[in-house]
Amino acid sequence: LFRSLAPLLTTCTYLFCSDNGAWTEEGLNGGSNGLLRGQKGETWEGGMRVPTIFYWTGHIASGKVSLALGSQLDFLATFAELAGASMPNKTLDSYSLVPVLLGQAAASSRDSVFYYRDATLMAARYGNYKAHYFTRSGWGLDKPERHDPPLLYHLGHDPSEQYQLNATEYSSILEQINSVVEAHNKTIGSLPPSQLDLYDYDCKVCPCCDHAMLCVCNSTSTPVIDVGHGFYLFP
């Protein structure tokens, strides 16, 4: 791939990333999340944390590994800065990674990450601490499980999220995370219901009637998706 792109390597920035963690219930075909807990569709680190590679000859040092906190939301601000474009005059959860990429800073401007499933804030990270307010399996029909107090983990010491911290002992940390979440919620405006909501599907706008995908539609245009273990019918 890089040989074929050789004429462009010095003038373009390349980004390789994944949209989510591996779908481990598919076994070897679904990939591996290594030591990370959870899978695609979940808000454990195994469902959300993915490797990211930036490549830009003459600007980004080769072989460099960064532990700076970042999000795919940051791609907007990052490429806007690289292109010399202005960001929209709106409150956006996007921070430029350019200083980190160019070796000008060890840490990014981001100190928090908010983990959503649809419109529900499932978990929040502040610094190295992550609090799970809700958990839910990736693709099952189980309801979200609420945690009060939230499940708390230190991702710097425990990226596998195996050792839950005592909520009473770390109450000050939870208070900090809750304050960050409260401030975040104040920036979120109201949104109309999504037609892509699994439990409110309008089949007139189904994106799933594409036989090129693993999807078929019956005579009433109700989407049926083949997920490998059978068919899921979306009412």
C-alpha cells in the first residue's frame, strides 16, 4: 500500500484506525482485544479502545508511541488545524492532537472521555479513572444494568478493568468524575428521536435493505440481519 502511495507520502497525512474493538463472540474471525475487557458494542475498554496510527513523512517521528489520551472525536480539530481551517463556532468535544503528533507535547488537551451507547451515557473517564454508570452486553437484548455507586477503575494500573476500586475510599475521585459529567451534560442540547434506535425502527428509512450486506428484507421491509449465529429480527 505504501509503495503504491509513494508519490503522496511526503505531502499527505495518513491515519489508520478502527471504529470499535473486536467482536470476540465471533471467535478468531472476530479478532482479539488482548488484555482489554469486553467487545464491540460494549463500553468496557475492549469495545471502545482501539489502536491508531498517524503517518506523515518529515513531520511525525517514526517509531514513536504515545500514551496521550485521545478520541476519534479529536480527528476533527486535528485535521482542521493541519488544514488551517477554523473550527465551527459551537461547543464541540474535539481537541487537536497536533502538538502530540509533532512531538511538541507529551500530553493532549483532552482529560476526559464520555462513553455513550445510543443517547445513554454509560461511563466516563477523567484522567486515569473510569466510572461505569451502566453496563450492558454488546449485542444482547438485555437491559442496561445501573450501578450506584458507579463501578470505578484505574485504567493506568488496570487497563483490563478487573479490579474494582472501593467507592467509599475513592469517593473524592467519583465526585470529580460526577462534576465533569454534570458539566458535560450542560453542553448537550435536546435531540429528536433517532430512526436508527433499535427499539424505534421505522422501516421506511431502514438502511438495511442492501443485499450486498449480510442483510435481507421480507415483504414488509422489516430488516433481518444475519449476525453469524442466526437472524436478528428488528421489530
